[in-house]
Amino acid sequence: MTPEPAASNDHIERANTQFWNPPSLEELMADVAPLKSNEHFDIPDVTEEEWDAFMAALDE
């Protein structure tokens, strides 16, 4: 049986840092453009009740 490869300490350190110091919402959304007027937001197979709850959450 071959042993599993061990993760390098660099990867573990990076993951640990990202877990305990997650990026801010501004950092996560920095390269995200808003929808243009001719685009629409579509969630497949969503019920009308789910859509209403989703829209209500956006208004909060």
C-alpha cells in the first residue's frame, strides 16, 4: 500500500490563514460587475414563494 502524499506546510499555513482571516465582502466582490440593464437574474426551478423570500432578503 502506498502512503498518501502529505500536504506541504505552505498549503496548510495558507489555508489556516485564510480560514482565520477571511477576505472581506469588498475584497470578494472587487472584480464582480453589477448586472446591466439588458441582463436578468435567473434561478432555475425556484418557486414564487422562494423568489419572494429571496427578494425580501435582498431588501433587508
